[in-house]
Amino acid sequence: MTLPLDTSIVCIDHVGLAVPDLEAAISFHTGVMGGALVHRETNTDQGVEEAMIAYDSGAQIQLLAPLTPESTIAKFIGRSGPGLQQLAYRVTDVEAVSERLRSNGLRLLFDSPRRGTAGSRINFVHPKDTGGVLIELVEPPARPEPADDDHPRSGVIDFW
């Protein structure tokens, strides 16, 4: 299935990795791999602590660690082990891209975008429609906002 050229997908935004130990993962990706920790927040609604690691090229890795054994990421790690949890595309208009994908027969997990990391707007494409890969659509905020655990966020989805 081919998407129209004007889908507003800009680039790969980040790759999400499920990790059992956030501190160890941060240490590996910053120390051994040479990335820089650029953002960290706790998402109690989703039961995760996350960290964004950036590289000079602009590439980013999102590290997702469970806060509790019942969290979505803990269940993912229990089922699949640590590793790739999602592939996130940066978009200029998450609503427009979501509608284009729906019109091409893909299922999105939310009827309307939700708040993601650092105030971004997000939605997800069901992995059964994408060859088994959870795809996140990320519309960055006009300017990043600081982490605030009082706002509900969605960035980790369990649907397997």
C-alpha cells in the first residue's frame, strides 16, 4: 500500500527501546555509544520512566523502563524481552497523517491524538497493519515543555 506523497511524514523521530534497567541503559547509550541524555520523565499513568538519548546526527533513542511489574513495558519485556518496542515517525500534522492512514485502511489506536513525551501530540498505528511493528506518529510541540507528572500522557501502548 502506497501513501500519498503529501502525508506530512518528515523523518524517523526516534526508536523506542524497552529496557529493564533505565540507569544501565542510559549509561550504555551515553557512555559506550556516545549519545547525550536530552530528556527524562516519569509517566505514572503508563507505568514507565523514560529517557531520550540524542546523537549528533539528530537520531534519538527513547528508553522505556517499567515502574511496576504490572506496567505495559514490564509485560512487553516479559513477553518479548528487552529491545525494540516502537518506531516513531515525526510528522507535521498528526491529525492529517492519521486520517490519510485511516483512508488507506490502517487502524489507529486513538480517535484523536494524545499527549506524548515533552508535550508532543501522538497516535499509534496498529502493528497488525504494519507488518508487526508498532508505529508511533509524533508531532513535536511548538516548543518543548518540561516534564510534568500531573498531566496524563500516552507513549506506551499494550495491545498484543
